[in-house]
Amino acid sequence: MSFPNKGDRDKCWTARDRYWECLDLNLEERERCLKQRQVYESSCPAQWVKHFDRKRTYLKFKDRIEKEGYEPLSEEKS
Amino acid sequence: MSSFLTKLNRVLCSRNIVISSIKKDDLCLVRSKSFSTGTGSNTGKGKGPVTWKSVGITACIGGGLLMYMQYLKAAKEQKILRERQRALGKASIGGHFELTDHNKKKRKSDEFLGQWILIYFGFTHCPDVCPDELEKIVQVVNKLDQDSSVPKIQPIFITVDPVRDTPEVVGQYIKEFSPKLIGLTGNVEEVEKVCRAYRVYFSAGPRDRDDDYIVDHTIITYLVNPDGQFVDYYGQTKKVDEICDSILINIAKYGQLQSSWF
């Protein structure tokens, strides 16, 4: 099985970015980005979709921690 | 009374003369002595105790001493550098490897001795990180290649997915980034060995219906010096300019240690 070449990668990344943009605009409501999701899934290998979905979740989580902060564990203990 | 005074005056005057004459004689003696130390045949006309010859000798000795001091200083600085390197300890990263390049040629790590190399571990089915990192390495190498005074840096890609990444596949992959890249692969054992040497973790994820999988691996670029020793590493967050600067510093440091006097 051949690897996704430069063209394939660019196509996939663009589709992913479109889908992510849509999620940003629609406050993570997946139902409103089904069209973009479909293009994204057809442009990227299934493993990549899984990888990027996890990455998105992670990035969102990181963003939230950085912006809103977190509750320190020590407070819970005491 | 007046006659007494004139007598006294006369005596004092005569004493004065005597003292001054002695002084004059002494001076003459000193002068003749200094002349006698000069060259025998030379009468010393118009010459003082400082001759061109003595100036030359002094300059030679002084210059020699100065050079010796400089040498001692340089030697001490080198010793400190070496000592520091020893004290910090060399990371036991890197080592010998035997792999196959993208032209199906066997390549040993010893072949890269004498040149600076940048090694990145990745795999061709990599979703985003590997292409970004390879792109970055190529940019670094291209930037440093613009300066002819900087030694050539050889970028190397080593796969952590030997099952799928055959020499042909690796060849196709690296061509997309730069003709300067050398792609290396091997059998599972060989790849495991080089990864262990460079402390690279890699683990193939579960396979999906298409038999596709993603390999989780350490994202680090290694800088290896012409002696085949690991000197520095660059993570994902390092930018092109930062890596370039670090490489230049390492090259300068290496040159300092190599340069020996005489």
C-alpha cells in the first residue's frame, strides 16, 4: 500500500482545515458540518481521520486549559 | 676679622673644587665603564647603553614569552572546554548502525564520519508531524548551504516502519522533500537497533480494515558531528532559525576543540 503523496496530503489537510473551520464557526456542532465532514473523510485515509479527530479534541482541551485555567488538584485534597 | 673670613672662604672654595673634581672623575669612570661593555672595536661614538642589538634580543625574548603565554592561555581554554564536556558527560545517544538506503545500497554509520548529519526518525504514512519536520530539516539544510563557509550538513530520514517502508517507498517519499535527503530503512531488527541506539520509541498502532496503521514515535531530530557523536537534538517546537543557530554554535565549538597549536 502506497503512502499518501504530497498531493494527497495537501488535499487531506485542506479538507481537514475546512471541517475544523466549520466546527469553529458552529461551536463544535458536528451536525452542522456533515458536508465538510464527508469531504474530509473521503480526502484522508481513515487512520488519519481518527488521528486528526483526536488531535482536535486535544487541541480544544489545551486551548480551554490555557484560556480558562484549571482547578488545582491541591484544592480538592484540602 | 676680615682676613679670617677671606681665608675661610678660600679653604671652602678649594674644598669645593676638590669635591667637584672627584665627581667629574667618577662620572668619567662610569662613562668609560659603560663604553667598555660595548663592542670592543666600536668606540661607542653616539651610542647609549641601548643598542639595536639589545632591542632586537629583548623584542625576540618578549615576543616569544608573549606567544608562549598566548599558547598557554589557549591550551588552558581548550582544557576547560574538554573538561566541561567531560564533566557534563556525553549522552549515550547514537552509535553504529547498518541500514539500506533508498537506492537499495547498504549503508553503515561509519560512512557518514567526517560530515555533520541531521537524523530524523519517521514513517511515510505519517499524517502530519513527519512531513512538517522533514520540511523543516530541509529548510535548515538549505539555509545553511547558502553559506559556503559552513560545512555541508547531510539530512537523513530513518523509517520506524520497516514493514511498509521499503527502499523504493522511502525513495519516493524523500524525493518529495529534497534530493539532498538520504532515506534509510532495513529489516525490523536493524531498525529496532538504530532506534534503540538513538533512544527513539516507536510503536505501531492497531490496524484498521484497510490494514492501515499509524506508528507512534519520538519526534526528535538529532545532530551528529563528524566523529559520529551525538551533539544536540531538536524537538517539534524548535523553529528553523533556532536550529540553524544551534548547529552553527555546535560547529564552532567542534572547530575550537579540533584546532590544535603547531
